[in-house]
Amino acid sequence: MNTKLAVTNFPGTHTKEMIQKIAEVFGKVKTVDLLKDPVTGEFKGQVNIEFMDEVDAKKGYNGLMGLNIEGALLHVKRLTTLAAPNTSLDGEMFKMLLEDRPTTCLMLRNVFCKEEIENREDYKELEEAVKEEMMRYGTCLRAHCPKAPIFGDAEAVPGYGKVFVKFKKEEEAEKARQGIYRRRFNDRIVDSIYFPEEKFDNNQFE
């Protein structure tokens, strides 16, 4: 792998400085080039990023792939060449980026909605289906879907509406995250972020 990446789907409101700060979460950045429409001059969401070395470029590839920026999921591909080489990042967004670091666990969103669950057996079937799918990427140890109470408000249950999975190895979770990028389930695009292992092990889903 070389040091150059093409990243697409950035929100058009992002500046070069904002994008560079996001990229620098994963390593030292050499250049950031925003590609603009040749006619209108508008930023169309694609950025070419060059890291200082291959190690940081690999971290950037894994970290940026599928990263959720204001509801948009980034996509990354490697570049053999980089186009020629514009205020500050929102503090809360930067905090989320720092926390979204690789672990053995993932939180999947948009897998289902409450109207699709008729009884408690449906949760078990969903967990089994998700675990079977995740086994394509490695050893999935567990898939958990927080259940709605028999009586009461489902939305009050921590983590309700999401599916949490744990792999044996961190690289397997990274592979799964990339593999399900932009995948659709019941016509919904599934979104994933890393989830803290200690919370998963202590059943602290949120």
C-alpha cells in the first residue's frame, strides 16, 4: 500500500483545514487536495490525502473507511498518483472521531426497526442472522440485540434499535466494518462504528 488515498462522500460544507484535522487523527498528513467541479468551483465531496508514510496511510485507510461524518459514510480507495496539491473542526465531532478507534466490537445501526419485530423470538433470529453474516469476516463471538420490554417504552431501553457484535480479533472487526460499508438491509443502509469492549463485556449497551 502506498501513502495516497482518495476519500469520497465528505459533506460539501467541510473545508481543507477541517478535513486535514480529521485525517490527522490517524497519522501525519503530507497534503490534502479538495477536488472541485471545474465549472462551478464547488467542492463535490472527494478529497485526495497523502500521508507521510505507509503505516499512517494504512491507519488512515482503516479509520476513514465507513466513518460517519454528519450522516455521510466515507469511502476510501488507494491512489497510485495524487492530484496537485482550503475553520476549525467542531469540538464534539472531533471528540467522536477520537473515540471511534478500532476495537473487537461494532455497533450496527439501521439493521431493523421496531415495526419489523413482532415477538421476542424475532430478536433471537435476528441475532443469529447477524452473527452468521459476521462470520464471513472472522470469528464472531456474539451478536446482541437489546430487546424491547414486554410492557413499557422500547425507546427507553439502552441500545434499542441497534445490534452489537464482538469478534475474536480487532482486525476481524475492521474487515467486517469495511465489508458492510454501504450495505443495505430491508432497503436501509447499514451504518457501523466501533464499540468499547469493556462496555460490551459488561452488557452496557447504549
